[in-house]
Amino acid sequence: GSHDSFSYWVDEKSPAGPDQATAIKRLARISLVKKIMKKWSVTQNLTFKEQLESGIRYFDLRVSSKPGEVEREIYFIHGLFGIRVWDGLKEINTFLEQHPKEVVFLDFNHFYAMDDSHHFFLISRIRSAFGSKLCSVKCVEYVTLQYMWEKKHQVLIFYHYPLYREYPFLWPGSKMPAPWANTTNVHNLLQFLETTLEERSRYGTFHVSQAILTPQVKTIAQHLVRGLKNTLVHRNLPMIVNWVKAQKPGVRGVNIITSDFVELVDFAATVIALNDLLLEEDAPTT
């Protein structure tokens, strides 16, 4: 999985998003401030299509309306506004059309400046984009690849807002817990990942291990122009990837792992390779 999956492009010309504090919104009227914001808002280099081609199958999505805009359009957001959600959904659907056995998880986990009418609009967009590819809510353990292929389903939507109850194809956010370490220290992060895996529910939910470091205000102030990638990601990714390589999948093990800048160390291939351990367990002993 990728963290803030859509943030490969953010709009420096738009105002700061409603996910930001009032003081930041005021400062962001200065174009230089928005250039600095961009360095800390972008967490991926690859587009949706490129992420899919590199093996990413879980997408972490934060969305917002644009206050003051007449249309009810919804955009991706991380500090600054990204592309329209509709354009992202179409890009993902094009890949799925070309690869009918692939399955993606779209986790809509943060909403900003949205009332119920915005949600109805977004949900109708989701249904228009994917149609019969959408998998209705089931017991998590039933949702095997075999099941998805038989039903010709390819998309699981997780929707962290109460309206999910009104739509059979919206999975509740509680089925996709993603505990967040909120630290700049890689040792604290790895300890947190270990602890939350031990506490992971044995049945009934998926589970996201967020292998990401989060800049604090002090971090940004000390490294203004270096940005997220040069300050936190490059230096610590090798340790994070070594942790991933040491994991085991399955019950009480890792399930979904997310990272920033997924292409830097062939992150997806490293995670996917863990599945071989499951195959070894299933192999008949001679």
C-alpha cells in the first residue's frame, strides 16, 4: 500500500486545504509558503497508474470539497488540493479493465469540508466508476481471490463516515484499522509496528501497518526547504524495509503495509515476496 496515495501532484495555485490550521491557511497566501508546503505534502512520486504497475494495491485516500466552489466536485487533499477524485477513480478503473484478476482496496479515511450532499455525490461517483466491480460487505475471511474472481469483483471500498450503512458496497472503516505511530524516530516507529501487530484482531478485519515517519512542526521548521523525502524518508527507509523483510504474513502477522515514496527501494516487491512464506506453509511435506 501507499500512504497519501494521491499526493504525487498537488496544486500550488489553489488555497491551502481545509485540513490545515487557520494560521497555515493565512500564511499560505504567500506563494513561497505554498512551495514549502508542497515539499512536505507530497509523499509519493508515482501516479495511480504507475503505483498499480509497480504492485501497489491498497490506496490511502483523503478527500475534500473546495470551499467557495459552486460545483460539488471532490478533490484529493494533503495540505494542498490534488486531482479530482473522479479522475483518479477512472485511472484506477482503466487499469482494472486491462487486468481483470487484479483487486484493489480504496480506503477513504479522511473527509474535509463535506456535508451529506457531498458524500452522496462522491458515493455516486464511486458507483459510476466501478459498477459491478464493487465487492459488497462480507465476512472478511470469505473474501479470497477465488471468491473475487468468481464474482468478477475487483474493488473493496472502505468508507470512514456513517453513510456507509446505506450502501452494500461500502465497507465500514472499522474493517480497516490503520494505527498511526505519529513519530519522527524510526526506532519508535518499529516498536509501535511490533506492538500493534501483537494487538491485531485475530479475525474479522484487515490491518494496515503504517511504516511511515511523520514530521512534527519542529521537524519542518528545522528543515524547511529539504522536504519530507530528504529529511525523513531517504535516511530511514533501509531500516523500515529490513523490518518488512523480517515479517510473516497471516493471522497475527502483517496484512497491508504502507510507505511513502514506494518506488525508492522497490517497496511493493519486498512486501509481495512475503506471500511466498504462506505458500511454503501450504506446501505438502514429503
